[in-house]
Amino acid sequence: MSDTGVRTARATDVPAVARVQAQVWRRAYGDLVDPAVRDAFTQAAFEPAWRESLQSPPTPRHRLLVATEGETVVGFAAIGPATDETDATVGEIYALGVSPAHRGHGNGSRLLNAAVDTLQAGDFATVTAWTLNQDEPTRAFLTSAGLQPDGAWRDRVIAADGRTTREVRLTAAVTDRTDTAS
């Protein structure tokens, strides 16, 4: 296997991040949304938002990380302050995705570890992530890494007719457990 790693995204990574997002969303939402909506999940559709997020992040605490195999971007994680909390110490993984062709190589684990490390370095004490209720693989991945359902849920509109799907929130403490100074 080629060299693998995780780094902060650069402007030149935008097309690759958008491509991976399109692949991941088609797989995750493909059976839930209307075909016309699914067909709109394209690299071209996602590029402007990623370009904007890198050029003008909503806050200095927002980050976009990419997983790489060699020089190829194969995954991404978008993180920052939690969108549903007023507590400034709660961070959120907004999105975490790995290209289906590059799963099983440790990229998701590397991204998740880097996301948590970055949140911790940014003085976040807790991390949250929202996942589709039906997305058992993602939920299993996140819970195996220590995030647990905290009882919060929300319904996300996924169709023009108002159809929704449920998301559940997973949470974990990210404080440095190795710091035992008293």
C-alpha cells in the first residue's frame, strides 16, 4: 500500500473532497431520497461549498482534514463548533467520509483520530456526530471508537414532499485522559 496520512485540506483538494462527498452521499442517501435528488449529488454540485469553507471558514475553529493514499485524497472530515450547542467546548464532526474504493485501509480511523486530536487541540472537551438512524455501518464505526448515543435526535427533510429521515447524535469526551497531574 502507498503512503497514507491525514492532513489539513488545501484549496487544491476541493475537487477531490467534492468527489468523495458525492460518492459517500450517493451510497448513504441513495435509497432514501428521490432519484432526482440523488442524481444531484455530484462533484460539481459540492465544489462551491467546499471552496467557500476553505476560503472563508465560518469561524477560526472550523477545519477540513483529508485522508490521503500517496498524493490521492481518499477521504475527508469537516469539524468545528457544534451546530446544536451553545457550549463552546462542544465540537462536532459535521461530515466524515471515505471513498468506497478506499475503505478498509484504515482511512476512516485515521480521519476520526485526527479529527478528535484537532478538536482537543482547539480546546473542545466533547465531540458530537450526527448519523442517519438507518446507517448502521457508520454508527457501528463511531461507537467502536467510543462515541455513544446521547438520546438526542432530529428529523432531516430529504425530499421536496417533506419526507424526513431520523438522525441520532453520538457523543464522547475528548479531554486528555493522559494528563493526570493533580
